[in-house]
Amino acid sequence: MRQVYALLGLVKSGGDSRVEAGCASALDHEVVNVGLIGRMLERGTEATIVQPTLPGTVISGRFARDAEHFAVNHRRTGTEVREALVADATPSSLPADVDTEAVSQ
């Protein structure tokens, strides 16, 4: 009953059309709370139209990998791995005990 009396108080102070718009907006968002409707009336946001949710579309990610990356038969030989590590590594990124000339041979 307190909720009903609070809603009637909002109608008296805010006007019938504003409270109706606030209630419609609250019901659209599945929020049934008289306190929220009162705050909407105080802030003047009862008639604000919220953008509807967009349909779910998948945007390819910036760091997405190709399907080949996850292939089960994707294997490298030891020499290919060493060559890739040496090509990508700079002397400052290698540990101190690694000799780059010995690794590249």
C-alpha cells in the first residue's frame, strides 16, 4: 500500500502525464520501483528514449587468429622453432646465458 500511496503522491506533485511516461519507461525496462520513477521525475528523464539493443553481430577481433593457428596437425620442427625465435628475438630480449650465434647455427 505504501507504494500505491507514494505513486499517488507523485501524480499529485508531478502531474498525470509525467508519471504515466515514467511508469511506461520503467515497465519497458522491467523495473517496477516507485522510488526510481520519483527520481526520473526529479531529473526530468521520464520521457527520455533509450536506444533499443542492437542485434547481436560478431565483429572480428583485432587480435583474432586464423583457424589454421588452432589446427591439430600444426607442428614445427626444432630447427623451424629455433629460426623463428632467433628472427623474432633481439639481443636485449634473450636471457643473458643464451648465445645468439650458437642458436642460429
